[in-house]
Amino acid sequence: MVEQRQSAMQRIQVGLVGLVVVLLFVSIANMVLDRVTGSVDKASLPESSQATVVKEVPPDEPLAELGVTPVAKDGSGEKARTEAAPGTVQPR
């Protein structure tokens, strides 16, 4: 009976120590990541490099940027083909 209690207490102690160790590792990793992301702050960069930090936004209409528009198959499509979009060159 005494051995079962000692075994149970030892398991509880090992489990708690393991939990504390995991919490310690997570806390240290969080502090390291905070320092790394905090050191690359936009305010700490010189003005010339602040412009390069801006992320590019994907275009809303990629086909319109390429000058390509979908063509309908009915009669209204013929009218769309003959009229050029602004900034495009019509074939002759």
C-alpha cells in the first residue's frame, strides 16, 4: 500500500515538474520572439528604408491590369470586341 502512494506521488511530482519546464520554455520562446519582432520596428528604421517595408497588395482585378477582358458569346460580344478598352492597342 505504501509503495502505491509513493509511486503516485512520484508520478504527480514528475508531471508537475514537466509542466513547469514546458511553461518555462514557452515563456522564453515568447520573449525571444517579442525581441526579434520588436527590433524590426518601422520607427527604428531610417526614412529611406521605411518605403521598402510597405507590403504589396494583390490587384483587385488582375485581368483588367493585363488589358484582357472576358468576351461574351452572344451579339453583345461582337460590340465589345470592336471597342477597345482605354490604353490598349487594336489589331489592324
